[in-house]
Amino acid sequence: MADDPALVDAARDAIRAASRVVFFTGAGMSAESGIPTFRDALTGLWERFDPASLASAEGYEADPALVWGWYEWRRQKVMQAAPNAGHRAIARFATGGTVATAVVTQNVDDLHERAGSRAVMHLHGRIDHFRCNLCTFEHTLTPSERTAPLPPPCIACGGPVRPGVVWFGEALPVRVLDHAWRAAERCDVMLVVGTSGVVYPAAQLPLLAHHAGARIIVVNLECSPLTDMADVCLQGPAGEMLPALVAAL
Ligand code: OAD
């Protein structure tokens, strides 16, 4: 349980002995910042909206105004949110010591960056980035373009601009995936924070690290299927568990 000091000690000892640490985070990392997760009953996005119609190329082509408006709603939630103590603990750890640290996230928000983490690997893209759905030209949009009922046309080819995120059925950004894969295969410890571990290929990362001999520390409100391979499962909110763990190092 969250208040079992022996578990925190075991996690602390594993990290102290490590020379390479990866933080692999999911929506639970940003939950205490007020950003909805995906699968948590009632509050999760996918509990209330149909992902296939909102987070897919088909859904976007069928109803661009609906998808464009939904992502702007999510983007506003991100902009209104602030990094929580968990984001700050990871940034403190990553920038403060001698341990090579990588932050790989499934989240499309920029809270890790706003807390001070650098070179964050976004496997599913960034909700505040935009690109053309046809030629992939990257765009910076004004607030009025972002809040318009429909996206602006691409300035390079006239195609429809879309959010710079990965949609269901789409490939993950190859270079980011390659870097994340290598970080997972080379790390000594991977902290798996706030993810249900059900969406592949991202969910492959903890398995890769585990098979490469890394110690796996899960931080989650509940023990998930991921816990089966975890060396330590710290059950509790990331915003409490991570600061306590970093303070104990
Ligand atoms: P989920 O909503 O599937 O899972 C959130 C996880 O965080 C659950 O295991 C919760 O128990 C846990 N959790 C909730 N609040 C927490 C807290 N305060 N502290 C610690 N843990 C907490 O979100 P993800 O696993 O991130 O993909 O979902 C993975 C992907 O599925 C997302 O990136 C998205 C979605 O489809 C795309 O959009 C491509």
C-alpha cells in the first residue's frame, strides 16, 4: 500500500543502484492536474466519448468540426492545468543528479516540460502541435485559428490541418519510438507511472525493459496487469508517491 515504507525503501534502493532510469508515464500522471484519464470509470474520456469517432482519421474525415472542437476542449483543459508534484519530482530527479534519465510519455500534454523535464519523448504526439493531414506540414496556429469551428487549410498544400497527436490505428512517430525502445532496453530501472498498460505498442516498453533485466517500479492507484512483472508496486497517487520516493533517495 501507499504507506508501506518497505516498498518505498525497495524502490529507493533499486534507483540508488541504477545508472540509467526511465520514467514511462500515462494519463494517471496528469490526473492530479485535473486532466481526465481515458479509462477510469465515469471520469475517463473513453467512458463518456467514443474514441473511434473522435480520435481517429476516419472520425476526423467524417466530422472535422466535431473532432476539431473536441481537441480544442481538451487543449484548453491542458492549458488551464498546471504540473503537479509528481511532474516536479520527476523533473527534479532528471535534472538534479548524476543518473541518466529519460522521460517517455503517452500523454499529449506538456506538463512534464512545464515542470522542467527536458527531451521528453511523446509517443502519442502533442495536443498543442498541429500538422497537415495530407502533407504533414507542421503549423503554428493563432488562438482564433485554434478556436474556429473548422481547422485552417494547410499553407503548403491546402489540405486540412489536424491535431499533432497519434490517432487510433495510426503509426507512432518512428524516431521517438526508436529512442524510447533503446532507452527501455538499456535502463536499469523503469518507473511505470499512471498507465493502464493496455495500449500497444507503447505498453510494450515495460515488457522490453523487464526482459532486458531492468527493475520495474509501478506507481498507480491500483495494481494493474503490469504489476505482475513489477518488482515493486507503489499503490497511491503519483503526486504523492513520486515526491516521497525522490525525497528518500
Ligand atoms: P488510462 O486512462 O488507460 O489509465 C490511467 C491509469 O492511471 C489507470 O491505471 C489508473 O489506475 C491510473 N491513475 C489514475 N489516477 C492516478 C493517479 N493520480 N496516480 C497514479 N495513477 C493514476 O490512460 P493510459 O494508460 O495513459 O492513446 O492510456 C494509454 C493510451 O490510451 C493513451 O495515451 C491514449 C489512450 O487511447 C492515444 O490516444 C493514442
